Amino acid sequence: MTQQVDRVSTSKPLWARYSWIGWVIVVGIAVAFPFVVDRPRFWLPNIGVRSLWLGIIAMSLVFLNRYVGLLSLAQATIAGISAYGVGYAMVTMGLGFFVAVATGIVAGTVAGFLVALIAARTKAIYFLMITLALGQVFYSYASQAIEVTNARRGLAPIKKPDLGFVNLNDITTFYFFVLALAVLCYLLCRYVAATSFGLALQGIRDSPERMAALGYRVNRYRIGAITFAAFIASIGGVVLVLDRAQVDPDVVSLGSTLDILVVAVIGGIGSLGGVFLGALVLTFLDNFAQDFTDRYQSLTGVVFIIVLLFAPAGIAGIGKQVKRVIDRRRKELSFFSVGDPQQEPPAAQSAEEAITKGKQQ
Amino acid sequence: MKLRNKKGWVPAVAVGTTLILALSGCSAGTSGGTSGGGKDTIKIGVLATSEGNLAFGMDEAKAAIGVAMQAIGGTIDGGEINGKKIELVYAGTDGTSGTAQTQVKKLVENDGVDIVFGPVSGDEGEAVVQYALTVPEVTFVNGSASPVAMTLQGATNFFRFHGDSAMWMGGLGEYAYKTKGYKKIYSIAEDYSFPYDNAGGFFSGYCAAGGQVTGNSWVPVGTTDYGTIISQIPAGTDAVYVGLGGADAASFLSQAVTAGIKLPLVGGSIAVDTTALSGDANIKAVAVGTITGGPVPGVGYKNPMWQPFVDAYVKQPKAFPSPSIFSILYYNSFESLILGLQQAKGDLSNKQSALRDALGGLSWDSPTGRISMDSNRQAIVDNFLIEVQAAADGSLEQKTVSEATAVKQGTTVYDRFEGCPKS
């Protein structure tokens, strides 16, 4: 396995070796964003902050799909549980900001662990259905548990604090706070994926039977991964509740679950960073689709279908898609010019292709 | 096995950035200018449902606004008041709090509206009030959202020109006890905030009049089996309160027929609407005689303002055959806003104080009775007590049997309760 990692790293194409330039551009655009938009009070909360928390939650879904091969529809619910944790601590118990945030993250992560205990033994469509069902169970609970969630009225107001050295009520400060969290979450996901734990997860994704034969406890690894993804989703839930200043059953509804799935698919179901592009597309559609049609949700659906048809790996996968087309053209040209009938053996199916084509274990 | 560690990022970033810039280009054309008090244009942002269960809300809102604007020579897109140009901007929602938050922020921060008008649903209303607290420079006039708590949040820039869902039952409790003689009532209601307020409004009046509650069943929305609950109704109960809506109410009425229930019914404000009454031809046996309360008058309502409103409403594009609860509440609210703007002579200077003073002191005769305002910027309104009757053609109709005038808002936000509600 180590040999393979080495081989991959040394055989990187030129553009891949300089991909950090792309990241500098992305982060540069994100940092400059508050200073170039004409109405920061609209653009920062409605587009910037919302895209970031949607992206963080969707990143947790992508982490599970990319490294474990599990498509979870419980991530919005876990983020919602974290949001309810913050709301309950702040509104019902009157606790301070840091305690409330810790409560939310612990609540969401524990909820993820419990989901994992139930769902980790299943795979593919069964895992998807169980996570969806658990999400709907919590939605029903949140809609009616008046003592805990205040039923449909929800918990409000949840105020952002002025910490003295930093005032999160200032929208620009809050935006940078959330941007920093998003970057940290991304780096954490990449770090975990590169650890021996992450490598084992990738092995389990590709062949759980082989990994079990090697002595790995597959279900424990899956539970660990689902719990870690829940931790990431919980951070997204904390940002969500601070942005919305309230939490109600809407945040754990089927619509919210589908929003996360749409973000992940449009951005790239196999791309940790691509989710933020997907989130940007969704927030733009939410805000501006009505300028083109009254049935704005239908337009979102059309965009979703177009992405699935023409860019199944999402926006983040367009680059690879274009590269594949160019490579194919080059091969065809060289075939006709050289006339060498010898063909290369077909390349092994990439994990991304395996995922997008449904090879879940 | 292939381990994942790198992606084709450079082309992806290029494509993504291009997409964002393209979308930004699209959006820039939609940005409205801010129109402060000294300007000649007053921009009103209308929030209504155009997707989801209440997708017809936008059409109903436009029909109601059309009636009010045409009366002053305008259209649903705008007009003129005291020399000031009125411009209307519409934002559709799906009835959820999240979408309402997104769209109301867009109206205020991107489109630069001076006044927000709406929303439709209670979930949206709670979210919009929270937002109103953060933008005191903008005036908010509610559309049809009816949670009690909305005008009790201390938002001095928020006005509601119709009753809340507890007020909709105003006078019905006393009517049930004294006129109908129902001494003991069993309650079946859906388990969420609207039925809490609605049932709370009824039972607070009923218990104050001397009535007793023999039991409460709070059922989840979407319950289809009411046989078990019906069998639990204690002997000696005089009537059953049905705080259900839509398909749930239709299911209950149908099963009440099957179970041979003989007790008269008291309906919540949405229990005996068209959906429920047209659900099953056999429900006449239990539906006839059902009393309910609400802001919509039934057959036999005498008010000289009513028929002209109905006539003007049915001429609007996409209007229903008769006004729905949404168009009535949106009309009364928008007409109130127009009257307020006229009284303030379109002056939005000094933090819109002239407009807010005018709105807060408004008193006028609407198609559904006199509307005046209390100190919480909540309307004091007339309420209608309705009884379901069999029409001459055999169909079921709702007849106005009584009116409760000048119903005021209480200060109780109701939660789920057992027996009589705590006030």
C-alpha cells in the first residue's frame, strides 16, 4: 500500500503538482469576497456564510462517500441535532456561548455515533435508507417534542456573541470566522484521510472482505468514520444556527437533507473542496432563480439533472473530465499517425468512477 | 486499489469561478436601489408562497394586492400614492422558515425595499419577526401568518392587521357553552403550534364560561386512524372538538361516520374547510351542525363592504371562485398599508415614523368588519362563528350564525395542554 502511495505521488502530472495555486486562488477569492461585493449585508449572509455551512455539512457526506463508500442522508439531521444542542443550551438553559457550542458539537457527534451503531453493518442502498429513515424519525420528534425542541416554533433567539477580541455580530467578522472553520474542517478531513486510519478506510471501501481477512475490524472503522463525519457536520450545524439565529424542524426536514445531497452532487460527490462550489450554485439558485421563473425549485432540479447528465463527477470533476477527453483525442491522433495497433490495457477503474457508478461496499 | 489524494483542481477552479462570475452577472441586474425617506419611490417587498403545499399563496396575494391597488388606479406591479411612486417586488417561498429568511433578507438587503409585506405561513412568520428585530429601519406588515407570539416579541416595526389563530376562535367557546349547551367537550387536535393556539383560544373562552374538558388527544400530523381515539371518548361528553386540518380532518369525519359517532362537533378554524367537507359524500351525518370560528365569513354575512370586495376579487387573474382565507387576510393587510401610506402622505423620513404612527393608529371598516390596532401593533378584529349546514342542493355550506366583534389578542402563547389551558 505504501508503495502505491509513493508511486502515485511521484507520477503526479505537472498540473497536479501545482494544484496548490488553485487553492490559493480559491482562498484569495473567498478572502476578497466581503470587499468586492456591493451589498455586504446581503452577499455575506445569504451567499457567503450560507454556502460555507452548507459546504461544511456536505463535506461530511462527501468524506463518508469518498473514503468509506457510504452515502449517508443523515448528515443534515446530525447538523440539526448540533443546532438544537446549541439552541437548547442557550435558550432553554441560559448557558454561555462556548458551553452551548460544545454542547451542540457533542450532541451532534454522539448522535452520529448512535446512527453508526445502527447503520454501520449495512451498505449501499440499505445504509442510505436507514440514514434517511433515522433523519425522518428525528424530524417527527423535533416537530412535536415541545419540552425539548419547542415543537414547530423552535428555539429562538440564538444570538451571536461579542467576545471582546472578536465580535461575531459584525457580519464581516462572522464571515471570516466561518471561512476559517471551513478551511480547518477541510484540512482536518484531508489529514484524517492521510492517516493510517484513513488509509484503512479506503481499503475497507474497496474491499471490506480483504481488509477483514487482514485483521481489520471493518465495522469499528466504519463507526469511527461515521462519528468523525458527524463531528464535521456538527460544526456545520453550529454555524447554521448562529447564522439563522433560530432552530426549528425545518433544519432537519427532508428538504434540508436533499439540499445537502444536491450540494454534494453538484459540487462533486467525490470532492471534499468541490462541495463549496456546489453550495455556491445552490445559494445562487435559491436567491436568484426567481428572476427567471416563478417555479424556482424546478430550475434547481433542472440544474441538478444537467449536472448529473453532463458532469456526473460534479463541478470539481469537470477538470478531469476535460483532461480525459483531451487525452483520448491525443491517443486517437497518435494511433492514426503512428499506426501502432498495440493498445494499452484498460486502466483500472478509479475509486471516483467506482463511487459515481455505484460501486459501494 | 487506488488511494485518493489529489484531484484535477486547476481546471475545476477555473470552471467554478467562471460559473460564479456568470451567475453574479445575472444577479447584478436584479439589484434594486435603496429608496430612503427622501426619495420619490416607495419600494414594497411582497413575501408569499409560490412552491410547496401553499404554492397558490402567491396567486392569492397578487389577487388581493390587485384589488387594493386597482382601487387607487395602480396594478400589482405598482402605482402612486400622494405623488410617491409605489413599486412592488415579489419574492416566492416554499412556506418554510429557511426560505423565508433567505428571501426576506434578499428583499431588504439586495432589493432595498422600504417595507416588507408578508409572509403566508406561521413557520415563516416566526422567522420573519426574528429578522424584523434586526432591521428596525424597515417596516413589516404581516400577510396571513397567525402565530400568537409574533406580535409579542417586541418588534416595534412589525404590524399585523388580522387576528391570530387564538383570536380566530374568539367568542366560540362561550357560544358552544351557552347557546349550544355543550357542558363537557373532548378534544382531538394535531400536535403542533397552530392547533395549540387555535384550541387554546377556544378552550380558554369555553372553560371561562363554565365548560369542562373530558380529555385531550394530541395526534401527529398525518394520522389516518382515529378509531382508537373515538372509542376513548368518555360517556357523558356533549361534543367533540376537532382541531385537525386538511386530509386529517377528512379522515376523522369519514371514520366518525363509520364509528357511528352521535356527538356534535366543534371544529378548529381549518377543520371544516372545502378539503374536509368535499372528502367523503357520507360525512354529512356528522358534519352538519358542526360549529367553528375564523376570520372568513360564511353564507348570509351582511356587510356592505363584503360583496364589492368579492366582485373585485373574482376578476383578478388566477383568482379562486370565492376568496380564500389567504386572499382575505392579505387584502385587509395590504389595504391597511395603503391607508397608512396615504395618511403619512408617503413620507418615510425620520425612520418611517409618520408611516408607523399612521399604521399604529389605523381604524377602518374592512370587508370583514372594523379593524383597529392595540398597543402591540396587533389588530382588534371581528370574528365569525360558522355552522355547517346542508344547502338546498344537498351540498354542505358554511353559514355565519354569529359574530364576535372587537376581538382582542390575549397575552398567552399556548403550548400543548391537558384539560383547560393555563392562561
